[in-house]
Amino acid sequence: MDRLSLLFDRMNLNARIFHSGALCGIASFSNDTGQCMLHVLNRGVVRVSNARAEESFEITQPSLLFYPASSPHRFEVNDASGADLVCAFIDFGPGMGKQILLGMPEKLLVPLAAMAGVESTLALLFDEAFAQRSGRAAGIERLVEFFTILLLRHTLDAGLVNSGLLAGLADERLTKALMAMQARPEHAWALEELAATAHMSRARFALHFHAIVGATPLDYLTDWRISVAQALLKRGKSLKMVAPAVGYTNPAAFARAFAKRVGSSPVQWMALEDE
């Protein structure tokens, strides 16, 4: 399996559009939801102002603009014909966002010309954005989810991040150990076995992993297990089923590890998620 498929297999990627079509004048985005935000520009010129970073820049060609965390910003379109945009909140599902977004910059701006094979999907996205067909919103959201996958693929392949999970997956040696942990979270991984998977010595592997991913291998493994557990719990799996699926011999041991990482028990966390 490739470097990203295991991640997408575990997560529940979801897009929720809040703008689709032409944009004229000034629009502010407070983004107080804490979710990621993705803008797809197909036509026009947009001046972007970021309040937190006190910066301003222009987007003059079809592009993806991605904010991995809450970051208030403003769009200004001076052309009377406006700019064609689709804007959406992106949710990677419980636990997974932390894994994927670790090490990402405050924003990612990627010209669509740098991403191969997007032309037909881009045309379909904006055909839906300007139409009034049945199921329009759902269709746009599924297409935006596909663009999110394309963005993460480009981020990985182009080496746009220097630390975190995506940087680790881009590393020729670390990716083998990361993919092994992701494929088998239930396995009792030891540092020596992970180092052998990466074809590195134990000490060198531990140092290199921490330098690139930002956590020790076993800390990352615990985070991954809890992320997988959260996804399974959201899908309705019982604690008795989830615990062994993520490497814990009994539900009590799993509940203790979960509470230590998340700050609440699995039952309490699920109750909060269902509110």
C-alpha cells in the first residue's frame, strides 16, 4: 500500500462548503471553528490579508490555499467580474488531524499548475459550483475532499513540510517504519524492530525519527493507536473490540492510555463527540 492510503483508510475525511461561485468585494473569514480551511481559486485575482501574521499577498492564478488551523484572514477582489472560488471547512476526523497537520506551515499556497492531472476535476468542481442541480452541495463537498487528497499528495511529493508525519513519510527510511506502525497498530512494536524495518541502527533510528517527526517512535505509535481508536469508536465499535485492535490487552489498559493522551475516558470522549 502507498504512503497515504493507510492514513485515508483510517480517517473520516469530510468537507463542508461555505462558499461556491463568484466572489466580489471583501469577505472576511474568522474561522473560529478550529477546523482546517481550503479555498480553491479557479479564476480571478484575490488579495489575501492574514490578520495574525500581518501579511498580505495576491493570488493571480488558479490555486489551492489551505489553512491547517484557525487563522483569521480576508479576501479582497477588486475586479468587477469577481473571482470564482469554492471554500470549505475540512475535517480529518477525530485524532487524525493532529497526525496529518503536525509540522505544516500556517498556510499552504499551491498553484494548480504544479499539480498534475487536476484539470478535469477542477472543471467538474466549478461546473457544480455554478449549477443548481439536485445534490449540488454533496457533489461539491466530495470533489473538495478529492482536492484535499491531491493537496496532501503534493505536499508529500514536493517536500513542502520539514517536520511531522508528512515529512516522515517523505523520508526514504522512516516511511517504512511509519507505514509498518500504521498498518499494524495492534502489533507489539519494539524500537529494535522498527529500526530494522527502516534498515537503521537502533540509536540512529531513534535520533532521526525524533528529529524529523517531532516525537519518539513509541510516542508516535501511542498517538497513532489512540487516533485509530478514536476513528473506530466513532464508527460504533465497542471498547472490547477497539482495545486489542490498537495493541492493548484489555479495555482497562486501553482506557488508561486513552485518558492519558486525550484527557478523558473513551466513554466521556464519545459523549462529548455526540453533543
